[in-house]
Amino acid sequence: MQYRKIGQTDLNVSVISLGTMTFGEQNTEHEAHTLIDYAVAQGVNLLDTAESYPVPPRPETQGQTERFIGTWLKKTGKRNEVFIATKIAGPSRQLGHSSHIRQGESRHNRHNIELALNDSLQRLQVDHVDLYQLHWPDRTTNHFGKLGYTHTEHEDFIPIAETLLALDSLVKAGKIRHIGVSNETPWGVTQFINIAEKLGLSRIVSIQNPYNLLNRTFEIGNAEVSIRENVGLLAYSPLAFGHLSGKYLNGAQPEGARVTRWERFARYKGENAERATELYVELAHKHGLNPAQLALAYVNSRRFVSSNIIGATHLEQLKVNIGSVDIELSDEVLAGIEHIHQLYPNPSP
């Protein structure tokens, strides 16, 4: 396993980290523990979760993912071997699927941040988390595939300074080591940095946004901010909901797979996305590579990526995904990727 620092921190995290949003929906507690056991044995030391997990979010299962991680930590006693990253949900007015969390009051003010964090700590059975992230902005902006920014004058959103003050107090209390953002824009990242520096508050160290061969929009603005300001990307959806493995090509619907089970996961569908995926899969096979490992190795190789958040519902998937850390893409393969990207640039932003 390879390791990198997240931002300006002492967290030396594995290039591959384990995403856990299937735990409690597609994976049982026993299966979740088996997947964590294998990942940690391979050197993975960052577990990423959220108060709203598993997905799709439902009142009946909310928080179950954190509970499964908590029981694993208690059973194994390996808290000191892993970094725990979790997230507070954003306002439900933007995403109706979070309206069951705190009766829809998932705002980024002191009251809700303290409630959310304390609940997460209880479910995780820990006294602190290593990274606490804002799952999506409190203000209305573009995320989760939304295009066409529409500005709302005099919008009622929690000021970033207020959010930072609340987070900083929890850092000082020892409940959070570092803070980060997720599904954020270049404007948002720079605001969080500038306001924190002006007020002498804890600085964000990471941004968790989607990044994969079908969606490289992070490179437009956020990548420069990430490198210049030392805010590492925790890349999520590196396989584009599994599409880049090729398993959904030609109309295939693997039994039990996320895209098969839930129609809402349609972000990486579409004619151009399908054609681009076909070409990436062909490129992988031409060079004797596993398509999933090609896609993951590309993400691993980017300078602005601190860790690549992979997910898996089966052990064999996990083995393949973690194995991508040992793949170094040749100049010829990288040129092939850029050629396909020019033909089909960001078909699923």
C-alpha cells in the first residue's frame, strides 16, 4: 500500500480508502466486517462514512453504517490502526432524501453540528473522529450532477464563519482532529480557507468530490485550488457507480447491483457515457488490464488526490479495487485515456 498526507495534517492515509455506504443496505453487518478486515489487512487505514448512510437514505436504516463500523472497532480493538472520516448531512431543502435526519433540520449551525457529531460518535463507539466533513453545502449550489447554477439573492443559509466557529470549538474539545468539505465548489473551498485564516480558526484539509473517467470536472477550478491551497481530494465514485468496470454495458443488469436495484442512480447512464465506457474498457483489454483497475489507477495517479475512496459489496470486487494501487499506467495507456476524453469529455458531470 502507498500512503499520502491529507492537506496540512499528520494523517498519513492509504491511497486507497474504504467507502462504506453499502453497509446496512446491500451488506449485512457480518459482510461489512469481513470487507473491513480484508481492507485493513491490505494496508487500508481510512474508513469513510456519513450520518446519512447507508444509501439510498431511508429513516429505517439511517446511521446503520456507522453502527457497523462501531461494532467492528469494538470487536477488533483496532481504533488506533484506522482513521475514521464521517460527515454531517446538509439541508434537506436541497435533497429531500435527508428530510428524516433531525426532522429536516440538518443545517450547519452549532446546534445541529454538535447533535450530529455526538450521535455519530455514539454510533461509532469512539471519542473522536479523525476527519469531520460537511456532506454538501448549506447554501444552494451545484452538486450531485446538477448543472446550470441559479443564484438566489438573500438566500437563508448558515454563514461559513458560523459553521467554522462551531467546528473549531469541537476541534478544541478533542472530538474532531481535522475538518473537510464535500461536494463543494472552488468558490466554497476558497471561502472556507480565507475565513478560517482571517478568524484564526481550524482550516479545512480535504474536499470529497466525485472524480472518475466519466466525470473529470474537478479538474476545472477545484484541482488548482486543491494543489495551491493544499486541500487534498478524497475522490468518490471513482468507478462511476461501477459503470467503468464494464458490468453494465450492453444493457446488462447484474443482480443485486446498485444501478440495477435503484433507478435513482442514473448519473452515469446516457449514450455518450455508454460509448466512452466501451472505449475505456476496450483500452484496458488492449493493454491486458482489468477495466476497473485502469479506471482506479488513473485516479490514484493524479497529484491532487490524497485518497481514492473505493467501495465493494463483495470480497472479490474489493480485492480487484485495492489491487489498483500496484498498477502504473504506461504513457501509451495515458495517451489513450486522453484521446477518449477528447472524444467524450465529461459525459456524466
